Amino acid sequence: MVDGGKELFKVNFRLMSTVYTKDQHLQNFFVHCQKLLENRIHGSGAETLLQEEASIGPQVGREISKLVKALHAVDGSTVIHFLPTILNQLLKLLVNTNSEEVSLNAVRVLIHVVNCVHEAGKEDVLHSYVQYMFVTEPSQAYNTVHEELTKSLTNVLKTSNADFNTNSEEVSLNAVRVLIHVVNCVHEAGKEDVLHSYVQYMFVTEPSQAYNTVHEELTKSLTNVLKTSNADFLVIHKLLHHAWFFFQLLVKSMAQHLLDTDRIKMQRHERFSGEYLSGIHELVHTMMPHILHKFKELRTEIRHANQSLAHFCKRCFSLVDRGFVFKLVNSYLEAFKPGDEMELQCLKFDFLEIICSHEHFIALNLPSLRGTYTRGHAKSTKDFEAEYNLSEEFCRDHFLVGALLSELRAALTEVQKVRQRAISVICNLLAKHAFDDRIQGKAQQARVVSLYLPLIAILLENINRLNATQEPTARKSSSNSTLVEEAPPASTSSTSHRNTIHLTDGGSSLRHSRDSNYLSIIAGQVPLHQSGGVTFANGSSTSLGSESSSVPSSSSIKDLDAFIKNGDVNNFTREGSFANKGHARSQSLPFASPARPVRYDKFEPPEIRDLLVCFLYIIKQMNEDVLIGWWQQCRDSDLLDFFHLLELCLHQFKYMGKKHILKGRNQGAQAKAMTLPARTTPPSFAQRCNSTYSEKAAMENGVDVLESDSFYQALLEANMATEVGLIALDVLGLYCGHFKDSLLFNDGDNPTMRRVFDIYLSFLEVGQSENLLKHLFAALRAFINKFPVALFQGSSFLCGKLCFELLRCCNSKLSTVRNEACALLYLLMRSNFEFTGRKALTRVHLQLIVSVSRLLGEVIGLNTARFQESLSIINNYATGDKAMQRSVFPNEVRDLTKKIRTVLMATTQMREHENDPEMLVDLQHSLANSYSA
């Protein structure tokens, strides 16, 4: 100032310091903490502080609690500015006080601070704090930071009444409350990176002679916060949302405590006191009511708390005894019950997915050693029975996998979203195993998949819900009629099997189906005196042996309904068991649990594909001895379902072609475009003019990207189809090689042989790549050489189906397929000739003629140059076979091919003269004479 008091200028000062703060609440807290802890600095130890608190008691506790509570009023920017210091002081206060109230308030402030940082978008600061700054104090104390934090968190979550000693708990409780408040402030200021930095770099436990350490006191204080009857629910909500911070503090404090005290060298069950482990269990126990009851009103907070709890349990595997962690996981799972809402069940699978992502997941499950001999004693099938089923013994020996598979089994009966979540967890886990560099050896992979053997039984239990495709034997003719030849029932009676033909059309379809049935009688597939009936769409049936028709009575319909409701499938499909079989199966269920009601709703196609991929991965990597043992101990119905599951894989993963994939993508894009909202503000004219070229270029670029993606997707699906086919061939070959006697029971006329043979023929029906078809024809050649009795002595059903499919392949557009089919057909003829003692090839001769007629009846053009070329190739094989030159075999082959050509020519002429009745009758008579010759 100068004359007259006139001001020349003003000076304003703003404090810029990382040491001093202008916030009076924070300054008072720092000053008081310094006074309380200065005795430690002078070397008198923390006992002095504790003795002073004990002597002064309520006055000190109330004063500290008041100062800690005042931290809730500190501005968020100030909290972030002094975040590491605030967190360190709160944690020191938590450790160096025996007042429950101070601990509880400190944890509440911690929660508040974390929430402030989160809301400010600075969560990385919190992560950095936990990872780099948080360090526990080396101490001879009985309690540590993680123990106190566990107790405090539990008290925050509990809402039941509790009797606390206010004088001894006030300081600790208030410190925890302030800690929650500080974390919340940092979150609100968008500075969560400060919290991360604090935990990672700055948090360090200081040397102390205190009776408490960070993890012990923090556990206790958080427990008290969560269980107080007058708890601040806002604090609880913040704690649930930022639980990751406190759990990370616990884990790091526990780890530093083990390193500082050399307890890391001790056995896991000796590292921590039983009291602290009980505190952790109580913390988990008190969090569960909040997860179960508040998931609707606090979806985000509960989801974060659930994930944080899962990560904490997963990290505990590296620090404490795994049996204790298993108890935590089991306690968590037991809190859920059947019929829980969809969101709750998804939370449960989120928890399991995180737990199962542990890097040593396989070692935690103790995979059994698989071998022929163990300790000098040969292993029998009974030694492995517990591994095949989801029994109590399996769940006890392999806890995590057993829990996951049990939850998956239960989830498959739930709504679609829960099913998809459960399936994704198991599918992703198996994919992780498949690409794990540590277990790429064949023996290692076999040991890994041995953990998932009960998954096969789970899929068999839901086999009726996986069958979303049409029957593999179904074919469509040009007359739009569907002809389905049903496999005969599994029966041990001496009666022959009959074919039932379902019609969906009228006149032409009826005539065609009857003709096909007559051809079956001619081929010997159905005896004349036990011919199958033709079943119409209305349920009536006619028998070829009589002119009368029968309609099912109402009583029989009621019986059938009762059968379906009761679900007694075994008594309906089987009259007895196979005799003299190579299997030594027990009649135990695939699960050691009561039978469940049968579900008839189908899974969605993506669910089916994911489950089948898991099934294929398991049987591909499984040890052969283990798979053979499974076949030996399973029931007959389970064995048939197993092969049916294998057949479903071929149909689900069949290659549809690049055009089909591109068409599906285009349809999806069009459907998405139709659902786009209307444009609210039209673009300006200048924008339209300037964007014409760019839109055209973007459109062309989009088409190119779509085509490239479709090409890549087509390549993936083609490779997948080939891989599935190779796996199926390997499994079929393994079974045929070890269960030959079982397959040849009743001369091969049994359900197992039919099922195995149907899978082989499914390769030809579905259509495969040329490379896979080469492997298929090689497998069929081995099958013919191994099972001539089933083809040429038993029922003619197998031989007839094989001839039918091979004739179709002889008309293929691919020359390699035609050549392979001709070679296999010639081998079939020669094997039949050898089987009869070099006398004739009667069965193959008759079946080929009938198959040609069936193919012509289904309007498949066989009179082509390709088919004629195939017949010539077969003749050349017979002429060039030196071992057969001195026999009648070459003449038999030439006669057979000549008759086939005659049938083709007669059929062609019949179509040309279909309007000339007299000529048509002569041609039919000539064709009938060629059959009987």
C-alpha cells in the first residue's frame, strides 16, 4: 500500500506440496497418527502405543475414531493427491491398534477412498499401489495385515447382531471405514491407477513388534464392518464394488509375511495360524448372503465382488494349503441351491471359471496315473470304474473337476443362458489344455483328459437332446417322399428283423415304398413269412403277407403313452442280454446318483457343437486302454448311445461348402440391416457427393472382407470335418479290433454291429473330402477282411447297404472316389467268392441287382458314362487278377456287370415307352427274367 491506503496489487498463494495439505481434516489425521506412532520411531516399540491405549482406553479410541470418520469429508482430488500416504497411514493404524471400532472405521474409509478413485477413472493407480507400493512390515506379531483385513471385511458384510466391546474396537473400525471412504474417493476422481500403483509399488509392511499384522488386522476389521447391526449400507455397497483392492492387499500382505518370516519354507498347512484361516472362512461366509440376496439391486457391485472373491481364492492356492481353499470353494458352492435364478447361476459359473483358470489346475486335481501295471500288480477294470463315473469318490479325488462337471450336469437342465454359460466354461477349459505348451505330449494329454471321463456319461444322459439332425438313413426322392429304414430292435429272439417304411405321400410314394419292400424280400433282408408292414402317416399299416390292414387300437395307444411316460426303454427295446459276449460290463448306472427325469427339449445348435467338440477332444486324446475299459464296464444301451454320439458328430460337423457359408453370412447381414433404426438427421448434399466414391470403395472392401472371412471359415470347417472323421475312424477301428467276438455275436446280426456299420456308411452318406475318403475305404477294406461272417453268412442287411452305397460312389463325379469304390466293390465280390469256397458270389450278386433297382427307383441316373466306366474297371480287376484266373470268378463278375447293364438299359427303355402299355409289359417281363437268371 502507498499514500491513502491505495492497493497497487494483490498476491494469492496456493499451497503446492506433497508433504503438507491444506485440508484441515486430513492434516489433523496426519498429526494425530504421527503422535501415536512416534514412540515406534524412537525405538520404544508398538507395545507403548498399545499400553497407552489400554490405559487411556475410551478417550483415545473415541478421538482417533472421530478423526478417522472426518476423512469422509476430504475432497476427492486431495485424497488422490495424498493417496499412498493415506492408505499407508490407515493400514498402519489398523495394525497398531487393538480397538475394534477404530479398525472398523478405518476399513470403511478405505472402502470410501477406493470408491472415489474408481469414480474418478483412476483404477490403475490402485492396482499400481497394491503391486508396487504396498509392503507389509516384517514382524513377530501374531496377527498380520491379511488377517485383520479378512476380519474387517467379514464384519462389513454381516448384518446380524453382534456384541462388540466399543472401547477396544472403535479405533480399528473407524480406520477401516475411512479406508473404504478413501478408496471410494479415489475411484470417483477417476484415479484408480493410483490405487493399483499403491498396492503394487508402495504398500510395504514395516518392521514392528506389534501383536497385529496387516493381513490379520485388515481381515478382522473388514469382517467387523460387514457384520455390524448398524452397518452403513452405502459403505457395504462400496466395499462390494471395490473388493478387489482389499483382497489384493490381503494376498500381498500374506506373501510378504511369508517371505519376511521365512515361513515360505514351511509346509503349507503350517504357514498361517488356524485363527487367521478361520477369519478368511468367516469372511467368505459373510460375503455370500450379499451375493445371494443383492444380485438384483446391485448387479455391478455383486458381479465385481464375486469376481474378486474368485481371484482371491485362486491366489490362495499359491500361499495356503489347497485343502483349505477347497473348503472355501465348497462353502461357496453350497450356498447355491437348485432352482436359483439365472443371474445367480451365471455368477456361480463365473466363479468356477476363474478358479479353474489357475496355472496349476491340472496338478490341483491329481490326475490318476494310467498304466497296465502299478506297483507290480496288474490293473483291472474295477480299478478304473470310479474314474469313469461322476461318483463321490471321483469328486473327492479330483475336487475342482468334479465340482465343475457336477455343476455342468445340473446346468444342462436349466434355461438356455445358464446352459450356454456352463458349456462355455468347460469348452474353454479344454481348449486351454489343448494349447498348453507344458502338456503337449501324447501321454500328458491322455492324463489330462482322464479327468474329464465323466463328461461322456453326462452327454449320454442327454443323448436325446443332442439329436437335432435328421436320421442318417433318411433320403429324399424326387417325388418328395421320405423313406426311412428303421434299424431292427435289439432282441435276442430267433425272429428275424423287419423293416418299417414310413410314408409321407400318397399314391406314387406308396407304390415306390411297396416296391422297395418287395425288393427287400427278394434280397433276403426280410423273410417272406415275416415281412414288414408299411406304416402310413395316419398310423395304419398293411402287411405284405396279407391283404388286411390293421389300425392300432386305443388300448395299445394308451399302453404306448404309459411306456413313454415311464421311460422303461430297456424293457421295451431288449428282451434279454447278449450271450457269450466279449464284454464284461456291469449294470451300474453311469452316475452314482438317482435316475433323473428324461428331458425331450433339444439343445441349441451352438450348444450341441460345443458339447460334441468336448467329446471329440476327450476320445481323441484318451489312452486306448482307458477307452477300452470304459467300453467293457458300460451297459449295452450306453455303448449304443456312445456310437450314436459319434455318428452325430459326423452330421453336426459335415462340410457344407463355401457357398453355403457365404450365403449364411449374407443372410445374417441382411437381417441385421433390417433391424437398424431409422436415420434421424439426413446427411447434407455435400456429404453425399463427397462420400459417393468412399461408400462404393467401402462396399467393395466389405465384400472382399466378407469373401476372405468366408474362405477362412470354409477352410476351418473343412479341416474340422476331416479331423472329426479321422477321430471317428480311429475309435471304430479300436473297437472292432478289441471286441470282434461281441460284434460277431449271432453272425453279426446284433444292434452293436448295425450301429458300427451305420457309422461307416454315414461317411459315404454325409460326403467327405477326398483325403478322408481314402482312409474310409481303407477302413472298409479292413472291415470286410475282418468280418466276412457278418457280411456273407448273417443277415443280408449289412451287405445290401454296403452294395447300395458303393454303387452310389461308382457314379461319383470324382475319379478318385470312383476308383476306390470299384476296388472295394471288387474286394467285396472276391471275399464273398472266397467265403463260399470258391463256388459263387450269390449274396453280393443279388444285393447289387437289388441296389441298382433301388437307385433307379429313387430317380438316380446311373446310365451315365461314369457308371459304365466303373463297371469296366471292375471287369478289368477280375480279368487281371491272376489268383482267380483258374476259377469261375471272372465269369461271375462279367455276368454280374452284364446284368447290371441290362437292368440299366431296360429301365431307360421303360421310361421311353411309359405311354405304350404293351411295350412296357414286355420290358417288365424281360427285366424279371434277368433277375431270375
